[in-house]
Amino acid sequence: MRLGARMLAQFRLAPSTEHEAECPLNPTTVAEHIAHGSQGLADVDERGILRLNLPEKLTDTPPGPHDDDPAGTERVRHTVRTVHPLLPPAVATAAAIARFLQLHEFDPEIVRRFKVRPHGGRLIAWDAFCYGPDPASLAALYERCRQTPVLTSPVAVVGTVERVNHDRQGRPYAMLALEVPAQSAGDRFHVAVRSPHAGLIEPLTAGTHVLAVGAGWSVFTGGYTPTLRLFAEEHWQIAYWTTQEGKPTAPRCPPPVAQAQRVRPRSGARAGRAMPRPAVTPGPRVAPPDNTSAVRRTGPAPATGNPTLPAPAPPTVNTPARPEDEPPPPAALDAGGAESDGPPAPVPAPPAPVLPPAPPVPPPAPAAPPPASGAAPALSAEAGEGDLPRSALRRWLRRLRP
């Protein structure tokens, strides 16, 4: 992938020579064309130096129509167009400059022809805004982020993807440089571009040229090797291109992040995952009675829940007790001394007490016939001598009473 850029760099001019006006490597002609396609964000002075003025937000577009110059395109044959609507003009212009410098292998003489003015700041050199791919340039940004953890203005890093790794959540991230020596002796670091949205990294493969821009560059020291990394939140923060047949392709960027992916929490959960339902506290569970070690008793069971009314006692019968009226023996136990599995059998009601037999009741005595007129009253068979009929009746009544 890098062979095409090196082959073009071999055609650099010798000292005291200049490119032709129609040459695609002519810095002055290309700078004018890049400025014309920047939608008013860049201009070229009389010395041929391009100045890129960054807006307050990199996504801002200056008002007014800005059409590409078809005459300039035909004259230079080095088309640099802003990709609409994915890349904003500021990022598209920066990617066009980085792609042109790559053709010259970032020759310091060509790099000095481009400058950048951050919003509300002073004009700075290009390599103070865009770092890499030289290790010394990356080491300068590494030390800057270590001394100033929060950047006040966006910066860019240009490089070529060395490999694509995956984190523990399965999200890919691109490694732009590995084992870069830092300015401090013995210290090395990696350079990576990450994103909470996998769709921003998936288009990147090994050998892809990348321009990553943002103010979120920081140094991560949680791994074995410190990493200078950027967490890209938007699609326009990553511009990439490839080299085909020795020529770089037009810069483009990943597809925008869908709104459904933005509303999900930033905990690493994948998009489309259902939100957890609120936990429902279950009520207390009542354990069933353990009947494995209980011994059945013949007496009434203790009342639990709704009490069971006892069965009515059978009517009293004055008959002698029989063997079948005796209470049944306790339930049989298994070999372990516990009841067999299954619901307990109903407990029989206690038998009624057996009463002694009552004495036989004598039949009533026949009433005596009324005496004849003028005759004396007749005596009872059990009447004593000299007793009157009324006394005999009283004795008979007393016998009837128990």
C-alpha cells in the first residue's frame, strides 16, 4: 500500500527546479485548488502558502455558495472535492492536505507550505496541528497529552493502519503505530483510534491511510504498553483513503451513527439490546410441612389455617362394647421410622363412652275396675292388710321412678 506513495516521491524535483503548472505534484497549483474546494475556509497568499482557518465547530459550513472550479480541475488533473454530506469542509480540506503531503512523503519543505489557524487562535505550522506519521512527531503529541490531559483545540493524527484488534466487548479498534519510542528514554507507546460505535472502525483495514481529528486525544496507561488514543464519537472524525495503482483515492469517512445507537447507554452494551425490566420483589414463600419425620398420632391434629369441625358423635346406644369399636392402632411406619410419602390419612374421631345397661322398665299395671255401687273397694294383689287403694297406687308409682 505504501509502495505507490514512495514511487511518486521518487519523482520529486531536483534542487533549483520547479514542477510544471499542470503537474499533480505542483504545490502551488494544488494548494490553490484545495483552497478553492474548502468552501471559504482556506486561502493562499502571494508566497503560495495555504492557510486553513478552522471554524468554532469542525462541522460548521461557511454561508454562501461554493462551487468547484471545473476549469481548475481540468488544468491540474488533481481533483480534490469535499465529500458531501459526510465530511464537513474543514475535515475534508485537512484530509486533502494530508493526502497531498503523503505523495511527497511529508517532505519538510512541502509541509512548510501549509499552515492552520485554530478558531480564535494564532496561525500555527501544519505539523503543530497534524501529527505523524513520523515517530518523532507522534512522540511530540504523546508528551503534549501527558502534560495537558485535556486539549483546548482539536488536533489530527495521520498514519496507516498496522492492524485491527478487538476489545473484550468485541468492538474493533485500529492501531496506527506500534512501539513508538517516546522522548523519555526506554518508554514506548502505541497509537490507536477507538470508538464506542463499531461501525466507525469496521471500514478500516490494514494498509488504510487514516486522518483522525478531535480534541479527545489522551494517554491510556492501563495496559502493558501506554497508548495514545482517540475515542471517535462522530463519523466525520475519521477520514480514510487507500492507494490504487500508485495513486491515492478520494478521502471518505464511515457512515454516520444511527440515532438508535446514540440513545443506548455507553456501558459497552450492543445496540438494539432490550432494556432490563425492573426487578419484582417476590412475596414470602411458605415452605410445605415436612412429613418425613412426623409420627401420626391418634389425637386431633393442631389447627392450621381454617379449623376443621369435629364430626358429630354417634347417638348413644345401650349395647355392650364390641371388639370392632376399639380405636384403630397407629399407622404403620416404614423401615426408617418415618411415614411413607403421600398425604396424611384423616384422624378418626374418638369413640363415645360406653354406659352401663339401664334396668328393664316393668310394664304398667292394669287399672282396677271401678267398684260397684255400695260395695267396698277391692285390694291390690301386693297391698298389705289394712292398706287403702290410694296407698297401693303410691307404692306403684314409686316403683316406676328410677
